[in-house]
Amino acid sequence: MAPSLLHQETTDGDVISRIFLVRHGDRFDYANPSWVDSAKKSGCLVTDPPLSALGHRQASETAAYLQKIIKENTPNNEDNEEGGSGGIHKILVSPYLRVIQTATPTAHAFGIPLSIENGLSEAHATATVLPTPHQRFAYFPMLDPNYNSLLNVKPTPGFYCPKTGFACEAFAGRYCQRMETFARCLERTHYGQTIVMFSHAASVALVAAFLRCSMTDLKFAPCGVYHLERVNDGPWKIVQSGHDNTSYVKENSPTTYPWGFSGKYFEENDGKYFGSSEGIDLDYFVGAPDNCNL
């Protein structure tokens, strides 16, 4: 069952941690299938497509929406140590182009740099093949090229990305384990802060890792926003679901749609690991222990 939405009661002196997790906008390659062949001929990484024109519009609309809801949820709204304003302490982004593009309007809106966080990487993540933060900085000056990622993704022996052939992390088992580790580390590193993170559809697993709930009914819309809160060291609660974006995004495409996990992503066959042999399934995060194995 999907978690219910609620606001938590607080008192003076309580420490509130807030997370806003955003999926990237509409993908250019999904809207324009011929891009993949053209990208291959040009030597481009086909797993790193840009946003479509629609995706850029969605990103701008989402930035305006985040300004509104973060202001509503952080009434003191004071400048923070990052030099920005509006109640955000950090903006963390996946290293993929479409995610950086989605996050850029929010960085401009709040005046806070983007920090590339490898822990937010896409499924089938392949280490070392994406441009570095320093290389991205030439085109995205709102990036902080000196940020040190909390988590780095390691390839799983014997696994290769189905689209590129590069060694990659096993999906969905190792990916979910990464989300569990990453959630616990975010709790520790950003305790009492408000952070905004931009990632991919599969990061609904990160939502489940915080809430310790099943992934069964969780979906993530393009530019969907999950808002989670925690009081002191209590459990995380969901304030807003990211399964729908229609209250602030004017247009969607059928090619980039709300996505969620199903059991097939964990089922193993022909001796190939996907998670089920280790008990990793849709309910993996229910009652999971606290771990932060960096």
C-alpha cells in the first residue's frame, strides 16, 4: 500500500529535516527515437540524452513550483551558508545531462549551485563514462565543480549496460542496495536541513528507503516532486507524492510517463542476478536496518 500523505506536529526546538526529490523532465530521445542512431554515429553516449523542448518548459514550471512550496514550508526563509536564499541548504543532482538541465532553472531561482551527486545516478549506471563536473561546468556555470560526492557507483562484475555495453551496476538489486545506503547517509549528512535532489524515475526506490515502505504503488512522473519530512530522529513522512505533476506542469508527453517498479525487475533467470536470490524485491525497504556502508 502506498504511504499516506500528512504533515507532522512540531514544537519549538524540534529539528526538521526536509527532502524534495524531483525527477527529470521529458526526454528528447523518447520523443525523437531517431536521435539514438544519430547519437551513435556522432560517438555520443546514448544513455545521456538531453531534455526535449517540452522537458525544458517542465523544468522551468517546476522551479517556480518549488519556490512556492518551499517558501510555504520554511516560514523563516533565511539566507543559508551556501550563499543562496529561500530555505534550501543544498541542491544535489544526478550526473546525467537531462537531470542537470532539469535542475538548472531551480538553481537560478534560488541562487544556489548544483552539486553533482553520483549516489543519484540512473539505473545501469556506468562509472567514468560521463563527463566530469569540471567538464560539465563549461556549459553549466551553476555547477559546483569542487563538490565531493557522498557516494560513488561501482560496476557489478559480469554486468553490462544493455544500451552501451559498458560495465554497470546490476539493476535492480544493487541499485536498491545503493538507495538504502544513500538514504542513511543523507539522513546523517543533511540532518536538520532542507535539500532538493534531482534524479530519475527509479529513485522512487530512494523514497521507499526513507519511508521504509513497499515500492509496489510508488510511481514518479516527469518533473514530479516527492516532499518528505522528518522531525528530530523520528520516522520520515510523506507530505507530497511525485506520482502526478498536473497541478504545476501544463503539458506532458506520452513518451516520458509516470514510472514505477514491478516484480519483473527483481526476478532472476538463467543464473543472472537481479536481486531475488538475496531477498531483494518490492518490499526490500520494509523494516530495513540502518546502514551507511561507505
